[in-house]
Amino acid sequence: MLIGGFNNADTATADTTFLSGGGLGVIVDSKAVTDAGLSTYGAALFGRNVATNVDAIVRAGVLGMSSQANLSPGPATSHGVVGLAHGLSTTGSGVYGNSVSTVTTSAGVMARSTGGPSVQLVPVASGAPTAGAWTIGALQPDILGNLWYCIENGVPGRWRNLTAPIPPAPPPPPPSPSFHPLTPTRVYDSRSAVPAQGVMSSGGNRLVSVASGRTLDTGAINAPDVVPVGATAIACNVTVDRTQNQGFLAVNPGGNTTVSASTINWFASNQTLANGVIVTISASREVTVIAGGGGATDFIIDVTGYFL
């Protein structure tokens, strides 16, 4: 019986070993031997390159070939190598590949196909395995088209669906606005000639721009866009002057006339009081000032910084 390598003289040139007693059934060694200019192997596939008239040889310890196309009518399926594990132990492999080569391109098992899948995993159930001992690294497809990967040893182990869509990462939080201090700058004074709106009485509200700095005497703009576009809040001093009776002012983002808290309070006539606050502003860099409590007053807004 010639099992293993062969040469032009039809003599075995590679090791063929039969073992019993629970060991390996067959070992085929792809030991190279040179005879008449041709290398022979435990299993080899020979083909002639018609351009160079040179034999091409694929070396393998075991060569599996499926010749279904040469049979008539041929079986429904045909396999080059079939591996079956019928052991009674909890571990065993139908086909086991292990590479100990120091060559970085070597592989324990390598698959290649020119007309079909390189590796075909056969689904056996729906969902991840629910019985049996499994170890990390196992792959198992199911009949629904999912591919399951074992991520934790156990019975039946813990599995992750590799074909499930990965949820998109949440968007990063918007950067926190940073504070930009300013040299104290007046942006509104109801006593000045411009914008000439005068005393505000209880029950009234006023839309005020805080975008540009103004002169202390006339209120004319002398520092355009001291609070830049995009700013979300300002640090400021709100001052009431020449108060009448008692009352309060509430300073809201521009357009918001709902009073939920007071910004500054006065308790008698002819008072001058100031309060340092941080106030949210609208996209148009405006605030709405609301008067309440029964009195009336002039008011001033001096900006000391902004958040952007």
C-alpha cells in the first residue's frame, strides 16, 4: 500500500503511520524528497504551466480534493476533507489546525475558494446556543442569519451577536461656555439721552440691547459689539437709581416677560442700589427688564464679562 509521498519510480517517499489504542488513526507527513528532479510530498497537487512547461506543485500534509464535476451524475454534495468528532469527552474537534511556524504568514487553518465561500459555517438553531459547554472564541451562526461569538466560558457560555447593528456613539456634549472678563462697560442707562426711555414703572417691561458699550453722558454707542454674537450670558451690575416707593426689577433673556425671581429690590424712594448678577441673554444679545412691586425707577446695566 502506498500512502503518503510518491515519485516517478512509484515508491513511497513520505512517512505514513498507523497508531491504535486511543491515539491518532493516521498521520501523514509531508516530508520532502527529491527524485529525478521532482520534489515529492505526503500529499501533492501537480499541474503543468503550459507557458513555461514546468510542473507546479502544492505541498500539503493532507490534500483533500472534491471531484464532483468528474462524476456523473455525481452526489448532491462533495467534500475534499470530512472531519468527524465522535469522542465521549467534552472536547474534541472534527478538524484541528495548529501552526507552530515562525513565519508570520502561516496559519493553523487556511481556507481559499474561487467559486464559493472560503469557510461555510452551518447554522443549527435559532439564537445563541442554550446547551453544552462552550469556551471563549467559539463561533456559531443561527438559521436567522445571526453570527454568535462566545465571550465567556460556561454552560452554555455567554454570547454576543456579531451581526446586530452597533448603536451609534452618543454625540459628544457641547463644550461648556467659557467666561471672558471685560473692563466694566455701560451698555444701558435709562437716564441718558439715548435710548431715551426714562423711568420704568411697576407692571412695565422693556427690551434692552446689551451688545454695545455706551458713553456715560449721552448714551451714544462707543464700543460696538463689546458682547459678541454667540454669547449666551453676561456678568453685569444692575443698578436702580432715583427709586419711587418700593419695588423690584427682574432681568430675563430678551423676549421672556415671565417673572420667576427678582434681580434687584428697593424699599423706599430716592435709593441708589446695585447688584452683581449673571444674566442669560437672547441670541440677539438682548434682555427683557420687568418692573414690579408697585414702585418705579431708573436703571443702569454695566457689563463686566460674557460667556461664549
